Amino acid sequence: MPSFSEMRVGDYAEKTVPVTEELLSSFAAVSGDFNPMHMDEAYASRSIFRRRVAHGMLPGAFIGAVLGTMLPGPGTVYLSQTLIFKAPVFIGDAVTVRAEIAGKEASSGKITLRTTGWLPGGVQVLDGEAVILFRPAEGP
């Protein structure tokens, strides 16, 4: 895990996650969002998507995983996140999310990151910005 001073604008980390039926069901259980657009094929077949669509916040949660475990990593405290949803994500898709350092504020320990997500073939599903405070635990 790099220290604050070792991190540079342009550094990034990515994670690809397959969206499965089990993942969607688990996310619904944890979030409490059982919107039939996500959970009911008959209902979703009459929607604008014509099939079940993943929760919009699901790729947002993947971004949180990148920030907390990869870049900057342990010691990340989320301060804010904007997300613009650009395309739907469906069961069977593999979503890649990326967090890229866009700016650092040494006096406060804040880091601003551009956050994006896309599907194979380059279809962008989300765009946004995260601001985090980087405060790793002290000692061994």
C-alpha cells in the first residue's frame, strides 16, 4: 500500500466483477432494495430495459471496494461520491470499475479520484468523482 506522499495524480486501480443472480439477490438483501425492476423478470420485461437490471448502486459499491482495498487502500474514509449512471448493467455482465487519482491535498490528507465503470466493449455505465480522507492505521 503506497503512502500518501507516494501516490501520484494519474495512479489508478481497477476491479472487474461479474454480475450474477446470486450477487444481485445478496445486494437486494443487504440494501433492502427489492424493486421488481431488479427482482421480477415478468415486471422487468415490461420496463424500458425489457429485462431485469442490476441496482445502480451495485457498481458504486464496487468502487467503494477499490478505494478501501486497492487505491488508496486501508485507511480510506469516504467523504463524498457522485455517480452519473450512463447505461444499464444486466445479470451476466462483467463490470469493470476504476478509481484514478485526480488530485491530492497534502494539508488535509484528502484525495479526489475520478470514478468510472464500463462493460466489455467499452460501454460506459457510470462516471463520477470520489473524495476520500486517507488515514491509515498507525503502527505494525
